[in-house]
Amino acid sequence: MAILRSFKAIRPRKDIVHKVAALPYDVMSSEEARNMVKDNPYSFLHVDRAEIDLDSDIDLYDKKVYEKARDNLNKMIDEGIYIKDDKPYLYIYKLVMDDREQIGIVGCTSIDEYRDNIIKKHELTREDKELDRINHVDYCNAHTGPIFLTYRSKQEINNVIKVWMKNNEPVYNFKTEDNIKHIIWVIDNDNIIEKIKEYFKEVKYLYIADGHHRAASAVKVGLKRREKGFSGDEEFNFFLSVLFPHDQLHIMDYNRVVKDLNGLSEEEFLNSLNEKFIVEKLEDNEPCKPVKKHEFGMYINNKWFKLTAKKGSFNIKDPVERLDVSILQNNILEPILGIKDPRTDKRIDFVGGIRGLKELEARVHNGMKVAFSMYPTTIEDLMDIADANKIMPPKSTWFEPKLRSGIFIHSLS
């Protein structure tokens, strides 16, 4: 059973929501964030990346950064940039990228269901990143960015959402600089809210698609506050989430570039691939975008190749081992190129598919030695691995479009 809770959202005024809404804090560097907010005092990055309003050499984990985030948020509320709904509602968040739509429900989900593995995970988290978000949430006394959840699509929920959107006007409808449409409806009918909640009770599991560190941090803040006593109904027992049906989500390829060939000549490297892959040089030299699982593109020395994994190079029965990112890691990156831990090895970098394959060529031309284009991991892969209580390799999924932060804030008190 999945618990979905309505809440009193703190959200931007309609006339400036397009200026407030910002990309998630973890998809940019501090320097990039500073450039993004030039001439925009309303950007939510002033809260999510508050170091941009302090000296550029400040430690990102300094107490002053969290105090600045709190002060900036409170100032935006005091100045009327934000309003607060007077009753707990659910919300509909529709994103449109090109001709593709994904429509989610915004509400709060339970920290206990996270602990009980009803909310399933597929990634490991890092302690330093957790601590950063713990401090951010604690100082701000709020969840400032939603956790991106998915669930196995349920037609009854889809139908309720569809009818509500048809019969009601959105409160927000704006386009961001990346040409993504963001459309929001408030569900303010108690009967409809209860109907949606009841339908979610029939959903067996929720899955974290993106936001593992934010989720883990929200849970730890809630547990910390429970130490002072709790009834279970306090807001800190729940965290801000957007829940999308799985069949509407789009995962893009997450490609790899490597700095060197681990001491091998190009000829030695290419020969070493033959044991586990069928290697084909592309005569037209067009960028190789894989069209099916277990197929890879490779760019080296101004030449494109197609690699196809041979039978026996992976365990088809294991949901992790049969992932293309695992096949690449286990058959090329580690045994041939010597990259044992892609999380920490400085010789490898990752390129989201949104940047296109020409970006891989550019990276190689600018100093990297070899690039690999990947077939995207599927949402079914993600759920299979989470159901098996296993962990996906790092940088396995790149979701597009990105949810915007700052549209919804969930106060913990």
C-alpha cells in the first residue's frame, strides 16, 4: 500500500513562477548556478544553491550557506513571491517535451514506507551529499525539491487526472528556457483528493526514479525530529514527491568518455575487444546511436565503431548484469581500461544523452581518448532491479525532462 498525503503547498505567484522555477540543484556546478541567476533575483537557486549569494571561495558545506538558504527562502515568502494554500491539496504537474507528455501527482509520501521498502531504491547514496541536504532541509524547515517517484501505471488514477485537467483551468502554464512546458493544476476537491489517495493504497510499490539523496536526507531529518516526540501526523513524517506512471517516463542514454587507453596502443585496444564483442567499423563514419540493448557505439581517433556484445559476455538472468552499463563496465572499462570504480575514477566522465552524440566527438577531440554511446536503460530495468533489492551501476539513467524546483515547497511545521 502506498500512502499519499495532501499538503498546504507554498508556491510562487502566478506572474513570476517562470522566473522562480529552477533546475534541480545537483545538475549544475556552483559557477554555472551563479551565471544562471544573473539578473534574476527570483530564481529558486538563491535557496537551493545559496552559496551563489556568498563569496565564491566559500566551502559549499559551510554553515553560512544553509543559513543563507533559510534567510533567502523566508525573505521570498515575506516579500510575497510565495503564497501558501490555506488547505491541504494535491496537485497535477504536467511536463511537455517536444510532443511527449508526462503527468504526475504532487503530494507527500511516507518516511516509514521508505524505511519499509515500499518506496524502493536502486542507487547508493554518499554520506557527504546526504549531510548537505539534511542541513539544507533542517535549516530551511522545508523540503525545497520534490523526489521524482514512479509507479506501475494504474488506469483509474490516469482517468481521474484526465477528467480533472479537462474540467479545470491550470494555475500555472509556462515554458522554461530549455523549451519544456510546465503546467500545474490544483486539486481542491476533497472527494477527488480522497479518491486519488484510495487508488494509491492499491499501488504496491513506489520507485525512486531520481532524488535518492534528497529522499534519504528527508527521512533522516524526520527521524531526527521524532526524537523530541511525535504522533505520526506531523509534516516531517512525509516528504515532497511527484509521482508519475511508469509508462510515461523517458530515460535517455547516459554515455561514457575515457581519458586514455590504459597504456594500450589503439591497435591493441581494438584487438582486445574481439573476445567479448563483434566489432564493426562504420564506413560512413556517422555517429553510432545504438538501436537495441547490448549494442554500443564507440568513437576513437575520428572513427565510429559499432560493438555488439557476444553471448556469454553477461548473465541474462541477472537484472543488474544484463544492463548495458554493466556489460560495458565488466567487459571493457574495468578489465581493459582499468576503471574499477567509475564513481571515483578521474579518468572517466559521463555525458547525458540530451547533449547528443556530437558532444562525444567533441570530448574526444578535446583530449579524451575514447567515447561510448549507450542504449538507454529502461524503466522496466529500473523497477526489476529495485524489486530484486539490488543496486544499479552509477550513471545508469538520465531522465528528461527535469522537474523544476521552487514550484512547490513543503513546510515541515
